[in-house]
Amino acid sequence: MIPLATYRLQLTQDFNFERAASVVPYLRDLGISHLYLSPIFAAKSDHGYDVVDPTRINPRLGDFDALVATGMPLIIDIVPNHMSASDENPWWRDVVKNGQQSEWARVFDVDWERGGGRVRFGDELNYRRFFEVNELVAVRVEDPWVFDLTHPLIIELVRTGVVDGVRVDHVDGLHDPGAYLRRLRDVLGPDAYIVVEKILAQGEELRPDWPIDGTTGYDFIALADGVFVQPDGLAHLAEGYPPFEELAREAKRRVLLEYFPREIEAIGDPSVVDRIVDLDVYRTYGEERDPRVEQLSDPAMAKGVEDTAFYRYPVLLSRNEVGTDPTQATSIDEFHAFAERRSPTTMNASSTHDAKRSEDARARIDVLSEMPDEWRSLTATWTKRFDPKVNPNDVANFYQLVVGSYVREDDYVDRMLAVMQKSVREAKVDTDWRDPNVGYEERVERFVRRALGDEGFARDIEELLRRIEPAALANSLGRVVLKIFTPGVPDFYQGCEDFNYRLVDPDNRAPASFHATGVKFELIKRCLRLPRGRAYSRVEVTGPEAGRVIAFRRGSVLVVVSRFVLGLVTWADTKVQGRRVGDLLAELPVYAGAD
């Protein structure tokens, strides 16, 4: 069953199945057709991605039947690539104890030859991990016996109608993603909704031979966000920074050599580092004959680009998102072409649990591309005032993060301290997770506290936010309308039915209020009740401000979205199908209506 709209919930011991059941009426009223749940199988941690037993529902999450009883259709997040490498995992515990002789030895991707038949740790570690995380061991799900061992509960939930579909986590980590997905489709049946967490590079298409319904929507974030970025302003902000491609290549090389030396040694070909560094996709699917190379190129991109280079390139942080090229904006023609070829079954996301900044924080930051000279002047003034004595990139990151997230709340300083600590460690320049530089991090903390405790800085930020609010609002509501009416399944991350200015996890894992009533909530509610026909057709915009308008039809619904409205005085004679844009956008900076 293809969902009409999904809503992602991050389950925890505090926000458990019973709590999720309690918000179902609210979400039904919003127009949500399916709950989209974080992993629900027995796991070590609240986030659920460190599964210890895939054959049991996580008892820490409460009464699953209470949620099922609501009748709200469910999509669940499954994690076939890895499990927890801890004593809480009985299969792993037995393998550590008995080595290759364990009855569970086939489950895990262990190089038994290198380990002399035993699991090795430390410098002699001999098992494949999720990225560089020693506490997560890869699973050999390509083995039919292992697949059957790890999937009976998933199959039962889908076949009995308790669950309508699944999101497959980290599909690029699998030995053979295509073979796994074909087997999964076979056991779940033709009607199960299956999407994969697949990060598509710019211009890359989803594999046509995968029998699935689409991805989780990072590609939509990349393209749809880009239409709200002024390309000339982005280029101006990039002046003085090294080419991003250069930073990305250096970061990928460093990550491979520092985090994965054993994996490179096991492959036995020194040229593999250069080959992976040269790739601009997460995985090539067959160009490399050795699957170990394919499984290494994905973490090189994820850890090298997403979790390193993005933190060293503070040009416009709204573009530093998973699957996004931070050097590029999206033209209106590019967006239309993307929408015209888009599958109606794939997900359209705007925020996720892995996003580095929530959609409304990005909407604010986007506006800086419309005022590059003024932004540079402001930041120069602040830097002169505070004399931070930390890496200028970290200073630039901080200023943009404040623009994206600023609120006068008691916990805001603590939130920003946590976000900045993660930011400077991910950059891996002056400190990192493996070897924290306490002195440097203390200087960053002093800078953050001084800036956020300065009333002059607070006034500057509040005045800036007041000025950019109309443009930020247009960007936020524009994302909503594009997400709903572009072909695809609109997906809403918890709390983002209201304005949400959260930053990278764990900041974005904060519980939602589920009491939204404002303009964004009402817009979503109204739009989800409008018909969404299959046909997408671009609509011509004429007049002096045509470049500020995206217009199209989705079936009988006319959609008009404004952009770049900072400093806009009047729409003048700008028209869409003979109708004045100023009239269509008289109440909101977006319009969606059925003729």
C-alpha cells in the first residue's frame, strides 16, 4: 500500500508505543496516512540501530499492541546491515566466546583467517563494522541462512497486515544490495511498501533493477532546497574558500587511512585508496569486482564528506546536507525536470533524524544567499568584537547556526555548546572525537558563551531575524508545498509540522509537542486534503518578477511558490496563467488551490 503521507517518530523509553498511540488522533487530523517508526526490534540503545535480537519487539518501548490497536498503518525501519557488538547480543556473545566454532559464526562478517578462528579486538580487529564504529558488527545477510534467521518477525508483521512496509537502513553497506532487495521483495510480497536509505549523488538515478518503491528522500531535499538559494549570492559567499571538491578528496583520503587501515590492508591493493577518493558516488554497484571495495566507498563518502568536509566548508550551511552539493543552487528549470521524472511512490523528505539542520533552520540560512555583502559585513563586525581565537571556519559555522536556530530560551546556550563541540570534532582540524583537544574546545566554549551572553549580539541577531522573517517564511512554507505536490510521498519528521529550528542530533531528537496549530500546521493540513493527480506540468510565469516564482500543476491543483523575496517591493504585473501573483499570494507566500 502506497502511503499518502508519512510521519517519522523517534521512539524511546519515554516516547514509547503507548505515547505514539496517544498522538494518532492528532496526526490523523493533520492528514497523515502512515506512522513511520524508528527501529522497533530489541536493541541496546533508544535509537534502535544497535539491534541485539531481530526476532523480538523491543520490550523497552512498551506495549506494541497498544499502537497496533489504533489502526494507524505502520512503516518500520529495519537494520539488516549490522547488529550490536555487545554482551547484550546473545549471538555475538557466543561468537566472541567460541569463535568460528559458534553456531552463530555465520551471522557476522568476521575474517576468521586473520583472527586464527577467533574474534579479535583493538589493533587486530578482524570484523567488518558499521563505518568505524567498533560497537556495531556487520551481518552477513547475503547468506540465505542468515537472512532467514534475522527476518522472520519482519515477514510476520508484514504478512499479517500489522505493518504495511519497511525502510531499509544503510543499503549501501550490504554485500549485494540488489540481491538483498530482491529477496526482501519476494518474502514481503508485491504490495509491501519498500524504501531504502540510499543517498544519490547529484545526477545519479536509483537502480532500475531494484524491486522497491523508492528512497527516503534525501534527493528531494537536495533539489528542492536548492531552489531557495540565490546562485550569485552563493558564489559570492564562497569567495576565499578552497574548492569544495578539493576539501572532500582530502577528507576522504584522511578518513580511509586513519579509520579503515585494516580494511585497506585486507583488500591488498594500495591503489584502492585513490580509486575510492576519485568516486563522486557512494557506491558503484559492480564497477569494482571486490565487494569489500564497494562496502568501503560508502563510509568514505559518509565520514569523509558528510562528517568532515561539510564542517570545513561554512559557505552556506543550509547546503551542507546529506546528498547535497554545497556549491550548487537549483534553477527553476532543473527543479521542474526533476519533478517531471520523479516516481510517485518515492519519499519526499524535508527533515530527517540524520539532517544536520532542520528545514526551518535551513530556510533562515538560505536567506543569507540573498544578502551576501551585508552578511559578510555583520560577521566581520562580530568577529572584531569577540576576537574568538579559534579557527575562522568554526566561527563562521557558529554565526550561521545561530541564525538558523536562535531562540531566547534557558537551554539555548547548552544546546549550542553541544552542537559546536560536535561541529569542531567532526571537522577534525583542531580537535576530533578520537583525540579531543581540551584546550581548543575550551576556547570554543568561551567564544560561544561570550557571544550568546552579549546583549549587543542578541539585538543584532534579533534584528536580522526580524528583517529576514518574510523571506524565511516563504522558504519554509515553500518547502511544505513543494514536498506535498511534487510527485512522491510527503514525509514529515516529528515536530516539523510546526516551525522547527533544531540542529544536528541529538538536538533534533528532542520530543515534539504534538500541539501545533499555527500557519505551517494549517497549510499542511489543507494541502494534504487537496487532490494530488498523477500528472505534473510546469506552468509559465510572466512579468518582471517571474524568476522569483515556481509554478506548476499537479492534476487539478495549481501550485505557486515564491522565493528570493528579501527586499521585494511589489509583484507588479507578474502573472501565472493570467492571474496576478500578488493576488494569489495576498495571504501567504505560497498558493495551492484546485480549479
